[in-house]
Amino acid sequence: MSHHPLLHPFASPATPEADFVDIVAGSGAVVSDSRGNDYIDALGSLWYCQVGHGRTEMRDAIVAQLDSIAAYNVFDPFTNAPAARLAEMIVEISPHPDGRVFLGTSGSEAIDTVLKIARLTHRLRGDDDRQIVITRTGGYHGTNFGGTSAQGIALNREGWGDLVPHFIEVPSDDIEALARVFSKHGPRIAAFLTEPVQGAGGVVMPADGYLASARRLCDQHGALLIADEVICGFGRTGNWFGSQTFGVVPDLITFAKGVTSGYLPLSGVILSREVSATLETVDGLLRTGYTYSGHPTCAAAAIRNIELIRDENLCARADHIGQGLSAGFAAMREDGQIDSYRGVGALWAVDLGADAASARAALLDRGVIVRVIGTALAMCPPLVITDVQVATVLDALTEVLSNR
């Protein structure tokens, strides 16, 4: 049997192309397939469509930049106004208004970049031996080699051969375990890498005080705190960044996904003023970067996206969505339909305590898209989803669970 040339990520290579759902259109929180079926996109495609699908404002911003110049690199000696303006906008809304931004195109690129920056920062500070990066069980940090090595999801690490050395994984919410690693390896630890909310690991919320305690341990042992905000950034948790939601200031922040609502690929790393100042002492070139770093059309899309999130108050809207979803989940738990639920802002998971794949398939048949993570169903809807659409998602889930 011959297979279609397109190889899908996180899918069985043996699955025929005809078995996939062909999404051909979208508007707001709804997408449509090639057979004329409509779906409420309760996952925001893949954790990213903050401003919704089909926004003419996004199209117009992209086309306007294409009419000027579609692409040009920002390697020395070049720059472009959209990339420079975007960096200004991002630091303004971040915990580091006097920091700097390095741009790429995917969350995986941002992770590999931030790992290099963390090690380089210590080397420039005269500490070549600081190479260890601590990660958490359940953490997902993309699938490039650095991010695969940092994986807290074991299945994603396996089968690729030898990975990058000097990663130590600790149990997800065990602050004592983290403290023990710091106590044993302190002078050799470059950074602690964590998502504010573990997204692909199951929408796992941090234990109360965990992130603040991690920040203190990093400070005590001279390590950097890296927040992987690829999912949590740009309004998803009710603030511009999840770090702000949980009251913690990281030294470095990765972002992607929601920065453009997925209209074009863009990612980056936010550096604190202290880390920036260290990099500014580099004797020569900062020898890292990507062909599409600072891509002007992608930057133009991100600028317009950030303006829409700001002007439509979508950070606050995320909290409103969360109130609606959590109220519905609470009722389901009271009725014994789900084991538990968890989340913040517009980032949620319901744990069914049993097979979730069949529930996902039944929801798809009823026109609702969610993602299966173990025994849980994850939801991360566009921040423009309406109250009626939220109610429709909850009704569909209740119906599916009633028929199990």
C-alpha cells in the first residue's frame, strides 16, 4: 500500500490521508471542513487562535506588508520596522519593559534559543560550568533537539537516540525535590525551565506557591528562571503572560502560538534587562539566529494581533470564558460525569477518569473540537468564543458523557 506524501505530526504514519478532517474555512470560533461540517474550535486550532479565525483585520495587515516587502533578513546590517516595533510592543506588555526580544518562527525554535542563551549568559559571567537545566515531569517544550531533551513527557523523548546532555527532571509539583537538586548541583545549574501551566502535559496547574518557591531557589543558587509561555502567553491565562497571572518574574520567557493567533509563524524569547546587559558584553557576534528571525510579514501579523487583543480586551475575556466553562464543569462533576477539572483563564481540562479518545470522537461528530491528553480532554478556545458557543460546547460534552 502506498501512502500519501504528506507526513502528519503526532499521527500514525500509516493513517490514510482520506481519514483526516480537511479544514477549509473558519470564522471566529468556528471552522468548517471540506464536507460542509461546522465545528466549534474549542482548542483554538492547537492552543493558539486568540483573536479567532477569518479576521479581515489580520488579512489586511498581512497584505499591506506584502505590498511593501514580504520578507528580508535582520542579520547584520539589516533591520525592518515591523520587527523593531513588535519587539517594542512585546516588552511593553511583558514583565520586562526594559528587556529585549529575539525573534524566531516556532515555539521549538524559541526553546532551543533560550537554552543556548541561558548557557551563554553564565559563560559570559565567567561561569562556564553552569550547563544543567532542570525540567519538570509533564513539561512540553517543543520537538527540536533541545526541547526533546527537555521533555517531561517520556514518550516524546524515546526512540530518537542520544539527546542533549545536562538535563535533570524533577516531579512536577514537588518543591522539595527541586530544592534537593539545587542543593546537590547548585553551582552547575544554568536554569530551571517551566511552563506556568503545563499545557500539552494535561493543563496541569502549578501547586500554590510552587512558582514563587522556584524563583527563590533560582535566586539563592544563581540560576536563571525560564518561563515557557508558548501556550500561556498573549491573554490565554487572563493576563498578557502566565507569569503575570501567577505573580512571578522570570529571567527569560519563550513565546509563540498566540502572538500571531497562528495567522503566520512567529516566536521569540524575552530577555530581562540583566540578561540583556550580559549579552551586550559579547565580544563580537551573537552567533545564533534563523533565516526567518524578524520576518516583516510575520511581525506585521503579530502587531495587528496584539492590537486586537488589547483593543477588544481579550485578556479579561479569557477570565469570562473560564468562568463559564468552570461552572459547567462543576455541574458535571456534581453529577458524577467527570472526575475533576482544572484550568485558568481560557485554558482548561476535564478529566474523565477513563478513555477520553472515544469522547473526543463523539464530540467531533457533534461539531466540537477538543484534544485528548490521557484521560483528559483539553480546551483552549479562541478568546472571541461567544457565551452561546461556550454553552454549546458544554451541552455537547454533557450529552456525550451521558451516553457513555
